Amino acid sequence: MPADESPVPLQPKSDMRRLILMRHAKAVPPEGMADEDRALATRGRFAMEAVAKFFKDKDLTPDLALVSTAARTRETWAVLSPAFSKKPAHRFEADLYSAPKDTLYEIVRAVPASVRTLLLIGHNPGLEEITRSLTASGEAEALMRFGRGMPTAATAVFELAINDWREAAPKTGRMHLFVTPKSLGTHDD
């Protein structure tokens, strides 16, 4: 069974946390505007519809979503959030904008222990760096897909063998799923 077809438990085990890392969808070119103001391109919105369906089909509902303040990440969230039957708590976080790996770890470690499933929507290269850093093991197909990098709207789903977010560290994650728009049939990678 392909990695993206395997069942995902509704909730992580009691001694685990689930971390979902998503890069924003494809944005318009930065011509004549500040990078933070770039909106989603039409093909980015189309790709996000497929990703939102994937979240709904897998019942990947976060307890908390932390979203970069850039226009393209806020719009990515706006397309994704209707996929959840119960709307998760969310916050727009300025520190996620172009955050390097170490800042992303700090953000994750500051999340309350009551949050079992966390979604971060941000940017490369930081998201790709933390994804690589967290990965201790994983599903073969997920690891193979991620080996090609983290294109726009790519999503990595980790199970972390930790009891508290403060314990998030390199090599504590098992990559359960890794999908891209192309792997979901939109051919947008």
C-alpha cells in the first residue's frame, strides 16, 4: 500500500505528538511587490484544493495551526481550513516568515503540552531544513518523495516520540506521510 494510502490514526498515541509541516502553495512572482505581500497564484489555489481534500480524507485535523503572516501562507490556510470538520485553533506568527530551522524548533518547543497535533505553515528553506533534521525514520515512499525536496504545498506528517513539545529535537521524528501536489495528481511541483 503506498505511503499516502496508509491509514492515519485519528490521534497520536499518548506518548507521541504529531507534527505537520506544510510549505505554502505556489505564489505569484515577486514583481513590483514586497515578498511578504505575494498572493497565491491560480495554480497554487488549485493545488491547495487537492491538499485540503487529502487532509480531509486522512482526518488530519490539527489542534493548533501556526501560520506565517505572509499573504501566501495566510491564503494557503484560508483554502485548507474549510477541510476540517472542527475548525482548529490557529494563530498568525510573524516569526514563521522565512524562519530558519533553529527558529522553527523554538516555535515548536513553545507550544503547550495540551496540543497533540500541530500544523506549521511556512516557507523554505527553513521548512525543508527542519523536515530533514527531524527525520530519524519513516515510510519508504514518504522518504523517497521528500528526497526530491519540499516544493510548494508539500506536506510532511511526523509522529514524534516525545511527551512534550519542549522535547522536539533532531532525529525524534518518524515521517509517516509526505505528499506534494504532483503526488496528489495536480502536477504542480
